[in-house]
Amino acid sequence: MRGPGTWWRGKSTPAKVETYTRWSFHFFAVMEVVTVAVPVIGEAGIELGGWLMLMVCAHGTVSALVASRAVDWIRGRREQPVRLLCTLVAVTAAVATTALAVVEYGPQGEGVDSAAGSVFSVVTFFGVANIVLGLRGRRRVYAVVAGFAAGTALVVLVLSGSALAALVIALIVLLGSGFLAFIAVFSVWLLKAVYELDEARETRARLAVAEERLRFGRDLHDVMGRNLAVIALKSELAVQLARRGRPEAVEQMIEVQRIAQESQREVRDVVRGYREADLRVELTGAQGVLAAAGIECEVSGEATGLPGEVQSALAWVVREATTNVLRHGDAGRCAVGLRVTEGRVVLTVENDGAAGIPDGGGGSGLAGLRERLAAVDGTLEVGLVGEGVFRLVAQVPWAGAAADVREVAV
């Protein structure tokens, strides 16, 4: 069974921020009930306090629903919850007005006035914060905050007839609801920024793949373009000579055959260079890419003196492991170690972002690595080690390895 910790680690960084944002606003509803609705019974009595508690609970429920739908709307999963927003505006205004009426016309006593005032403040402040979650544009946010402040001033002026009291309470509403509205708007901005950064990282990875494909295509074009043009010209010349019965046609076709064979050899060289990777370059590149992504990367080991086929196979392991850390995990630290021991070259890649990284080697990338390592009699082991730590170990036999362990910092 998966525990709460596994559920949380299984989320990506943007998903964690979204969950935190969503439940932060759900917690507003809990605060309304715990800090206001329950204590108000003791202050205002069973009958009046019970009605106020029910109203606050209803407001908290609508607020939580609006927060959930608003976050979904922000992520583009549903349409803007206009009706729910209008409902929350109406419920907030109704509860706040009722609380002010209780202060003015309800039972006398500091306890009742304090309870009703708390209901008014909490419902108004948290209500505005949840309303602006479902709005887009600063002007609309300003309009909601100013509208509730002006509405409060008007209601207080009608109920009490005191312009000073209306001004003071309106200022309190303006400052309190404005502060929570700012927090709500900032939370929305932060959530969008995190998702945009994650999308940018994925786009960067796709661009890197596309750039590599373009490079490969340019290399093939440079190799094949000229040779194919020469083959076409010589073939046409051979046809013309053959039609005239000239023996030189045979020489031209022999030349075409030679160029075709040379083209095959050059294409094989291009493909071999594309498939073979330099281990030292990959280690340096992995350290730079991970550091640019905000992941602390420590590289140890020495690639000098290893055979070309061993370096190529392990270089692809480093490349694939780095890609997995960037795209699938949520790592803060990654360690890459290379050592030679007991006739084998051992490459270890370990990171603390096991969430989302394929475990057990089921991914197509890891399957491809196993095929590359199998070509040089190597093995690959992947899996979780410890709490949230993912380790990849590749081993390749090398006849020239020393019997003792050799490990030198890069």
C-alpha cells in the first residue's frame, strides 16, 4: 500500500505547488468554521449563535468549492466558474450584512457584538480572497476589493447612521480583504509560473533532440548530396555512351559503382559518429545541464584510457540518466561516479528525486540502454535505494582494468 509520503513524492514540482495552493484556500474554509462558527455559539447563545454558525459553514462550503473550481479553471481544465463566483458574492454579502445587523439590532452585550464582528470580518476577508481566484486582470480584482469596501460603508451608514463608523469599517475591509486578495493573486501567479517553467524545461529537452536530428540531417546531406549528384551525372553519361555503343560506358558505370560504395562507407561513418558518444563530454555536459536546472551535481571518476566502445556505451547511459532526472524526477542533488574495479568499469548515477522515474527498467529509454550495454557484455541495474533515492548502475567488463579500485576526481 502507498503511504502519504509516497503519494506526495509521486507528484511533480508543479503538481505539488498546485496541491499546496488548492488546499491552502480550502484551509480558509476550515479556519472560518473553527475560529468563528464554533466559538460564536458560546458568545451569542444557542439560537442566534446556531444560525450564525450555519451561515458561516454555508459560506465556507461555497468558498471551498469556488477555490477548487477556480484552480481547475486556472489550469485550463474547465470553464470559468461564473455562476459559483456570483453565488459566493451573494452569500458573502448576505452573511456580512446579517452580521452587521446583529451588531446594530441584535441582543445587547459585548460578547454578541464581538461574535458578530468576527463573523463579518472573517467572511468578508476570506470571501474576497476566494472570489479573486476566479478573476483575470488586476482591474477586476481592484473592483471587487473596492466594491466590498464601498458596500460595507453603505450598509454601516444605513444601519447606524454614523459616517465615521462607516468610513472606519470600510477602511478595515479595504485593507484586510486587499491583503488576502494580494495573497490569492500572488498564489495564482506563482502556480502559473511554476507550470510555465516546467513546460519551458520540457521544450528545451525537445529542442535539444530536434537540434541533434537537424545536425544528423545536415551531416547526411553533406555526405550524400555531392555523391548523389555525381552518380546522377555519370549514370546519364553512361546511358548516352551505351546508346552510341561506346566502350567508355563501362568505365563510367565502374566509377558510379565506386562512388556508391564510397557513399555507403561515408554514411556508415556518419551513423557511427552519431551513435558513438564521448564519455568525458557527456559527464561535463550532464553536470552543466543539471546545474542549469537547479540540481546540484557531483561528478567523480576518470574516463581517460577506456576503450572507445566502453566509453560510447557508458556515455549513452549518462545521457539517458540525465534526461530521466530532468524529465521524470524532482531531484535536488545528483551524484555521478565512474570507477574501475575487478576487471569492470562501473558507472553509478544516484539522485534524490525518485518520484516519477521509471522503476525496474520498464521504460523504452532504459531498454535501449540495456541493448547498448549488452553489445559490450555490460549490465544495467536500476531501482530505489533508501527513502526517495533512485540509483542506476551500469557495469561493463574491460580486460585492461586493474585489479584494484581506481577513482580520481574529475
